[in-house]
Amino acid sequence: MSIWLDSIYEIAGLVIFLAGFLWLAQKKFENRIYLTVFLLPLYLFKIKIFFIPMNVLEIMIGLLFLLWLANKRYRAVEFFEIRKFSLPALLILNGAILSTLLSQNLEVSAGILKSWFVVPLIFALMVVAEIKNEAQIKKIFCWLAISGGLIGVVGLIYFLSGEITFDRRLAAFFLSPNHLAMALAPGFFTALAMIGLAEKKEKPLWLAALAVDAAALFLTFSYAAWIALLAAIVFWLFGRAKNKKRMLAVCGLLFLLLVGILFVSQSKSEKLDNFLHSPRSSWQSRLMIWRAAWAIGKDHFVFGIGPGMFQEYYLKYQSRFSVPYLEWSSPQPHNLFLAFWLQTGLIGLIGFLWLIIVFFIYITRAWTAFSCCGTRPALGEGLGSNSPRGENAIHARGQLLLILAALMIYILLHGLIDTTYFKNDLAVVFWLVLALAVSLGAVKKMQTG
């Protein structure tokens, strides 16, 4: 759901908001990073500037970037640290640009290129420059969790008001329940992680955020989000454990138990019954969409079809199948890897796969470096702004590494069934995870170098 700001009062309100945003950025730049993370859902508010459609989130990041350049804050970027990520990121960007130039609808593809690639990359670059210590990274997670909690509260208000989809799922102010689930998931996980990282007096806040997120997530009945989140949580718990062998068994049993509980709770639901038995289930629809996406990809193997063009090609390819589509409206191919291939071409897909490999190698090496110091992450280690520089600080970095790795695992696992990147807020979260990994690496080198 998009909300267009077109009245004079709405535009005046936007101008006042942006002026306040810039004023706060002038006082302390990092606060703008936190507020931007908190206000990710503002991409739903749109306005035309000189006939160019933009959303409030893009305008915020764009203004922040101009201020960042004007103050020459780019000098703080650790270019040595980002070199391993820069080449695959450039491949993704170049693939998206090339695919856009060859698109049958340049206007649509250029808009998507701006919103889902250029703007998130700009934000990630500023994060690398401005976020320099563990306390700042923790604040990023805090604001992400609070944002998710607020989305959850609004979602529950929608539910209590009876505003649900025809199949009795919660979508709130998003286009679909799956979109709501993807927006809630990062906040849910970071709220859970904050319970382990926060001081005792802060824990009730994160428990409340977690409870609200959990309730809203449950009401989306997004099975893919549930399972991907459970897998990420199991990974996180395993990483925190001191006795890995015992925890491996415990985590495996816990995962199976929780999945079992969730599906037992759905045993009498029409959605699960359709999923398992109906020839017109969402799973069968996914299979049909994937077959169409594969056919499109084979015909546009190298350059793809252009960002934002899947729906148009999907409908064109109906004639190639002997049975009608189960789902006619499908803006995305419901698979992260297919989406990158089709919308950024082979170049972008290679860049994406390379980037993921680099990320996990980077995380693993950083984890190994911390472990070599004899300081594995400790359960419940505090991470306040006054955290000591010694062993506890290394504990904290290990905890943060686990959170980043678990978030990426969630994105990739859920991305097997949905497109957990191709939305304004999701693209920012993806590049934010990568940027924070770079920041953690820089912290380690500054404090051990």
C-alpha cells in the first residue's frame, strides 16, 4: 500500500519533518542513521518531485548523503575494509544498470534501480563511515527492534479492528501478509538478541517488543517466515553455546519441536490443509511461478529482463503453458536468486552469490580472530556504551557477529520462497547487515592493531 502526498498540507508537513531530520543530523550525524533505520516503513509515503516518483525514505537518505558529502565525512570510510565487498557490490550494481538500460520499460526499471540498489548502497556506505564501535552497532539493532515492535503494534490494531485478508491473515498496511512478515522478521530477531545483550532494566522493553512482533508474525501465517526465523534462532543459540556438541543436539530438537508446535497449531486451519492437499495451494502456485521464471530466464540468460519487469513478462509467458496460472498477480518470482538473475542479469547474480560468500568468509574469519584471543562470546554479555575495552568488548563483538550471521541466514532461507530483498526497506536491511559486518571488522583492527 502506497500513500501519495499531494495536498499542500501534506507537503508542508513533509518539509517540516525533513527540516527537523536535517537539523538533528547537523547536531550528531549518527543519530540520523538510527532514525533512518527506525523509519524504514516511510518508503510507503510517496511524492513526485519534478515528475520523478520518490518516497520519503529515499528523500531522507538522499538529503543525508548530500550533507555527508558537504561535510566531507566520506574521509572516515575505511576503503581498505570495504575492498572485499566492493567488487561483488559493483557487479550487482552494474548488472542492474545494464539490465535497466536494456529493459522494455526504462521508466519502471530506472525507478527500481534507484530505490532498491542505488539508495540502499549509499546508505550502507554512510553506515560504514559513521558506525565505528560496538555500542553504535547495538543502537542500530535497538532501533531496528523498536521499528519492528511499532509495526507489530500497528498490525495488532489492524487485527483487532477486523482488517484482515480474505483468507484471515494479517497484512496490516502492507500489500500482503508475506510483506508484513518480511518487515517484522528483522525486528523480531533483533529484539530477541537484545534480551541477551541488554542490561537487566532494559530487558522488559525487548520482551514487550518480542511479544508484539511474535503475535503479529503468527497472525501473518507466513510459514516460510516462521521456519526461516526458527532456523536463524537455532543458529544463534548454537553459536552462543559453550558446549557445541550438546547444544547441536538441543538446537536440532528445539527446531523440530517448535516447527511441530507451529504446525500442530495450524492442524485445523484451511491454509495448512490447502497447502498440503489442494492442487491450487500457495505451494503449487509457487511451483508454477518458478517454472515461468525459469522459462523467462532461459530466454534472457545474460542480461535479464530489467528491474521491476517480472509481472509483465510473467503474464506474457502464460501462453507457453498448457494450464492457466493459479496466481495472476506476481510482481516477483518468489525466489531471491531467481529475482537477482532476472532483474540484474547473470552479472548481478554472480555478484550476489560472490557477496554472500565474501560475507560468510568475513564473518568466519572475524569469529576465528576473536576465538583465538581465548574469548568466545559469553551468554548475556553486556554491551552498553561503557563496555570495557578488554575481554568483555571482544565477547560483545562475537555476539554481534552472531546476530549479523543469523540475520543473513534468515534472509537467504526465507529468500528461497519469497524475495527478501526486492522492497525498499528489505534492500536497506540487506545492505545494512553487510555494512555492519564491515564496521565490526574495522573495530577489531582498530582495537587489536
